[in-house]
Amino acid sequence: MTSVDGSLRFQAEEEAVAALSIALGQARIGVTGLVPETASLEELFLGMTEGEQAAPDRAGPEEAVA
């Protein structure tokens, strides 16, 4: 988890995000937005090409976080 510009950002599976939003509601913690971040095509491309240059012995391409 990271905090950026007053926002809390994290990476999780969809089921975990759903469970978290339910738990926050039950704890009466207000959530003003729950928005998934997606990578642009440029970010995906750079992540794949930079990953190959940084670690040429890797078996496969890097996974993109969406």
C-alpha cells in the first residue's frame, strides 16, 4: 500500500477489493471512491521492453498491473 496525494493505493485481486469495501462499510469508514487504475498501452510496452533489457535471462514478459 502507498499513499499518494491523499489517496491510498494498493494492488489486490478483485475479490479482495470487494471484501475490503464491505469491511470498510461495516466499520463505518467512508470511502469516497474506489477506482481501478489501468496501464496505458505506452506503459505496458515500456514495461515489457525495459524488463527484457534489464533481465535478459527471464523466461517470460513482465506482468502489467491493471
